[in-house]
Amino acid sequence: MVSKNPLVLKIAEGAPGDELLKYLLAKQLAFTDEEYLESLVFVLPDPRRREAARQLLGFVPQAVKEQYVQKRDAETRVIDFILQEALEVGYFNVMTLIIHNQSVPVEFILRIAAQAKAAVLETLLENQIRLIAYPEILERMEANSDCNSFIRGRVRELREFYLQPQAAEPIPETAVMTELTSAIAEEKEEAGPLDPVQVEQEALTTLQRINRLGVSERVRLALTGNKTERLVLIKDANKMVQAAVLDSPKMAVDEVIIHARNLSLPGEIIGKIANNREWTKNYALIQALVENPKTPVSRALSLVKQLHDRDLKLLAKDRNVSPVIRTLAQNLDQQKNKGK
């Protein structure tokens, strides 16, 4: 649920009472457009009120629906309604926004692949991580009557490059075992005394299981797996697998900070972190990024300006960061001292 309004939650639970529904369908509640959107969708299963709810949903601004389908916590029943409407009317923007929301269940993407027009299918081709993780999307696209020769060619390329039954490069123990055992130990700490041998064996088992997977299976696991599995997969030599870890809807900012501090990750992955506007609202992540020499300079320069005075002074003296970043930190520090 997006809304935390107790009245909306009551309607969503299916026990709103006649009086609340009366006010809802008369639009006499102090609801935002988004709250009306959620509430009215939950009323649709009621045959007595379905038509009235459907008519009111027609008046919800399209911009509100577009904003809704971008949210990580969007309610699936509401997305289902918005998507069905988009497929019937041909709302290109809504479908492309759903495609780019990694939190949306794959069932919705399969519907788009099967029913959408060619322009939407071409947009879907851009989401390579999802297509590699779920090859059944490619099958739905090919079965779509709007699938043209260009789309079929791209689908064929994806299959040939990523979906061949060949072994993926093993992730070496030396790259992950220390962090992996620490993470597993941290998870199990609350359960009582730890057996270090058992923890190490569990870490090794996790790594061996992942190493038996192909690229497509690793990409899917990166999107759907748990924290310890993502900790292993971020060290995969395949950048598509690494990128899928960052696209996981389960990815929390504390994990992202760990990755931003990892100097062994490639610049493309650090850049993907730095370009995520939601994550870079976190101050600890900003610090990690400006200190990582692989952060794109243009992005790091904008992040340096957000540092607190004390951290700016430390950065200005840090010989391990990029000279460009250190010089900017020195200049900003001098400017602030002049103003005092």
C-alpha cells in the first residue's frame, strides 16, 4: 500500500461499511487523487458499486496514475487496473513506466510483452536485465502479433549472447568468503552462540550453489535473492549480473553503501549507484561515493558540495581521492572559512 490513510486501509481490507463507501462514491472525503485511485480500485470487486467506482476512476488524472506505477510500494491490484486500462487505450507512458519499475511483479511485464504495440515492445527491449532473468518475456514478445523483424532480431541477439547453455565464470572464494562469512554470522548472531565452522560451511555452500548457475539464473537470483546472495553476485565478473544486484527491489541503502566503499567494483557499477537520486539522499552514501576514485567525476563534484564542513576538511587532505575532488574540497573549504 502507498497510502497510510486509515480510511483507505479500511477500504482496502474489504470492510469499509456502507457509510464510508457512500461518502467515497460521492467524492465527499478529504482524499488526495492518489488516495481516491487506491480506494476506488478496491471497490471494483463489489458488483453493486463497480460501475460508479469505474466512472470515478475515469476522472483520476493520468499524471496521478503515471506517478503511482513508478512507486516501489505500489499496490499490485492498483497497478493491475492501471495496466489493463493502458493496454486497452494504448497509454505508452504508463506501460513504459511500469517496464522501468523493477519492483513490479514479472506477471505484469509478461502481459505487456504479449499485448502491447511495437513501440512499447522496443522500450521493453531496453530492460535487458529483466529479459535475461525471465526469458519467458522474450517468448511472449515473439508471440505478439505486433512483433516486427527488428524486435525479433534483437530477441535473437539476446538469446545468442546471454541465454546459451554455457557455464558462467566461477566467482573465486578469495573475492567473497570474508564478507560472506561476516554477513552470515551477523544474521545468525541473534539466534545464540555461533559455530565458526558451521558459518564458514554455510558461506561455502552458498558460493558453490551460485557458481553452478548460468548467467540468466544468476541475473534472476540477483533480482529475487537475499542479502547474502547479492553479496556474492556483486562480485560476479559479468557486469550484467552486477547491475542486476543494484536493480533488486530488495536492495537497501545500507547494502548500497557497502558496495560504494568497495574499490574493486568497476566504474560502471559505482556510476550506477551515484546516478540513483533516491540513494544519494543518504549522507553516508554521499561520503562513500566522493571517496571512491571510480565515481564519475561529474557526479562526484556535485556530491562534494553536499558535505558537512568537518568532512569537507578531511576530504581536502585525503591523498587517496581524485586530485580534482580534493582540489574542489580545498576550494570549498577556503570559501566557507572566508565567509566566517
